[in-house]
Amino acid sequence: MNEQGLENLICGIVGQSIKDYKNLLLKNTAPSPTNNIKELESFFHSEYFSFLVNNKIDGDFVIKELREQCTMHNLDKLFKMFGISKRQVSNVLGVEERVLVRWIEKGEYEQERYERIVKTLMKIIQSIVRDYDCR
């Protein structure tokens, strides 16, 4: 196998692992004995992964980045599912809508901010459900 073929194989292995992990986090794929979060995290922490990426990518960094991306994606899905506008949430949180959008779309948030957004969403969802029940 030539150098280009080896590089393509490495990219394929690492790329597929990242896709599988992301799909599991987003619940687009059902876990199996060989394709589950625990197995993939073990892979990202393994010497084999470090060897494949020539010690240039930290497995914990990959896990953290993918978890943050998927967390924000799931939050955005909640907005859409319940027809909640970002303006509603930003008003309740007391921040400008553009700040909230930046937190969500660019992943510029801290765990505390994320928890505030989720709590706010839950309050809005509860009020929607209450209003719906009263009709």
C-alpha cells in the first residue's frame, strides 16, 4: 500500500468513528455491542487512535467537541419541535437574541448558560402545554 492509500485508510477509520459517535449522540443510530458510546470513547482514548492521528489530536478534545456540537444541535431541535422562537427564550433569559443565537449556533456557551437555556425552554414548554390544556 502506498502512502496515499495509507492516509486514505486512516482518514476513513477516524472519520467513520467520528460520524458514528456523533450519530449515537444525536440518537440517529441505535447502539450495538460494537458501535456504542463507550466503545468509541475507548477508541478515542486508545494508543491506536493516538498512533493513527500521529499524536496530533487529543481524544478527549474530540469527545468534548462532538458532545458540545450535539448538545447544541439537540437544543435547536427542541426550539423547532415546540415552535419556540429564540426571541422568546432570550426575553426570558434577559439577553439579546443575537447573543443567544451566538451561544447556540457557534457553541459559545458554558454549562451554566446551557442549563439556564434548558430551564427557560422547559418553562416556556410548560406554559404552552398549560395553555393547550385549557383550550
